Amino acid sequence: PAAYERAAGQGRAIILGTLAGERNAIDPVAMNPLGDLLVEWAGLDRPRLTSSAFVELKRLAGPAGELVLLFNHGSQAARVELDLSLARPAKVIRDVVTGTTVAPGGAGLTGAFFRLDAEIPAECARVYRIDY
């Protein structure tokens, strides 16, 4: 089988024997059907992301903070609005690419949320470091 589900500890795990993201490398889509299925299966909330063109979002979390990465693979700039719930209020948020820092309570952060309204140039990325 291409996929196998099994109980693991107090939860469940799925093992996939497929190249789930291969189609996105050639023809990007907002969410492929397998992604929809896995999001539902895991009971995850989708990030509130709107953009003028396809933008890839990656989020990496650690005990001291997280990284939010936005990739614009297209040939045109993309206007992005993003609203993410955070694990706890951030001490500081830094745009690693531009060096811009957003302090708690400043534009882009309200409570335990990260709000972003930005333009990502064509074929560029933005990386936000969130420190707790």
C-alpha cells in the first residue's frame, strides 16, 4: 500500500510511500488533495493566509520560538496577508531577510498572534524569526 495508518502511543501515525509534494514542484496548487486529507485527519487549523499569487508557507517551531518562511516562486510580486496564532506572546519578531524588527505590541503583533501584511518580490522569500 502507498499509505499505512497505525496506533502510536496515545495517537495515530500515517506512513506514506509516495512523493506527496512532487506535483507542486511542477504545477503549484494552494493545497493538493492529499494535503487536505492529512489536515482533516490530524484535526489541524489552517493558517489564515491570503495572497495575490501562490505563496508557499512553512512554519518551524522550537521551545524558544519559531520561524515563519514565505516563498514566492512566481515571476510577479505577491501581496500577502497572514494571521497566525502563536503558542504564547512573542518577545520580538524579526524579518531575517530585511533586518526589520517588530517589538511586542507593535504593528504586526496583537496578543499571541502574528499578523503580516507584506509584499514578497518575485522569486524571493521572507523569513520571520519569532522569539518567545
